[in-house]
Amino acid sequence: MIIGDNREQVIKNIQTAANKRDFTAKVEIGDPVMSLDERLKLVNNFWQHQNTIYSKLNNGIGHLMLNVLAKTITSTTEFVGTENLRDLPRGGAIITSNHFNQLDALTIKTLANKEHHKLSIVIEDTNLMLPGILRYLMNYVGTIPLVNSPNYIGNDFIKHLHHALDQDNWVLIYPEQEMWWNYRKPRKLQRGAYYFAAKQNVPVISTFVEIQPLSKLEKKDPNFYQTKYIVHVLPVIYPDVKLSLQARSEKMKQQDYQQKVAAYEKIYGKKLDYDFTAWDIAGWRGKL
């Protein structure tokens, strides 16, 4: 599914960032730009309104919409490796995935539904201002907005994260941070997701989503084939309580990255190489 215009320019942005090894670069065009004060005010208002009757009503509607979208958009999605979840202890967990589409969380939502878990989604603060239905979903489907502010992360964010985990939710965090549209390769991971897992003493459910082009062209843009997803559930990663918090989180991050790289190389039959090629964008018919 194509969401957003200017896909060719976005691909050029991905090419530039990949070749520079700038794996957290913003590549989308037209994302909201806000100051730190504006973002803090936005997120504070978000939390203040969550307990209102209006928000509770819309949260109910939002979750219904999310379930319908998940069933519709992921109807062809396959799930491999779910046996890795058999010994997962009861309780909350952090789940990680590669980030390649505005609605890729729906694949993880479907996995959570299959495993009878609620899903909370950590989002970038400015996603609360996305246009159209995306803004509604970002505000009313159990998201936990993240502001790049030490005070916010150390107080409000941790409080809401702990609450979600205490409710036995799975919490989806994208350790690649930025979305790179239809990008097949696993990118270098940031430590935040693993720091939170180590601090909260919860496991990390490691996943890697394979993107395969279909033979049908996209209606919106004939330069792209439609795609399907295969969610690979990798071995669960547990915090090593014998290590310090920093060492524990770093070990989890490295293990997750190694698992995602190994999955990529096995799935696609390619050694991971970050020099950009046209093949890196699933379904793209264009040339460099």
C-alpha cells in the first residue's frame, strides 16, 4: 500500500542516507516540524485529554477501526516462527520490528491479537499531527508518544510505559526510529527500546518483517508493485540481570540486531550490505 506522495524523492533520500550510513535520517517529505516546546505542549495535552469521556469514546472507536484495518490490510500477511513465543512468561513485553510503512504496526497488531495480547505503540510525538485518518489513529489507539526530552522520558514516558507493561500489554517500539518506506534491510538499532526493557525487566520479542513484491501493480503509482508481508518471530531476548543496566541493554540491542541481520540474510539469500541498490526498495520498478 502506498501512503504519501513523492515516493521517488523519498527513495532518493533513503539512498543518500543509506550510503552515508545515517540510519536514523528523516526521509519522508512534509512531516510536521515543531519546536521542543510545541512538542511537549502537544504531548501534555494528549495525556490530559486521555481520561475525558470524549477521548474514552474515541479510543473505543479507534480500537475498532484498528482491528478492522489490521484484518483488512494484513489479510495476506504470513507469520513464521511463532513457536518462539511458546515459553514466553505471562506479563508485558517490548516488541521490536523494522519500520518501513506508515501502517506496518498493523502486522504486529495482528500478531498480538493472535497471541491474545493487547498492543501499545510508541510513536514519535509529531505523529499526533499527521493528516487525516492517521492523526485520528495516532491519538486513539493506545499510543505512547515519545518526546526527545530527558525530563519527559525519565518521568511521564516511563510512567506510561510501566502502566502498559503492568497491564500485560506488548509495547511496540521501533529501534530504527524513522520510517524508511519499503526498505527491506534491517538498519542499525538505537538503544532506547532495550534500555526500557532492561529497566523494566521485561523480555524483548524480536521480529523482522519480510517484504515481498506481488505481480500486481499499485493503482496509485504504476512504478511500484503491490507487496505482501511475512512476519518472522525470532528468539525472545531476556535481560541478563547479572549485568549493569547499561551493559544489559547493550547486550540485548546487539542480540536483536544480530538476529534481524541473520533473518534478513536467510530470507533474501544476500549478505547485508548497506550500499544502496534499487532492490532495497521492495516493489520498486525504477532505476538509479
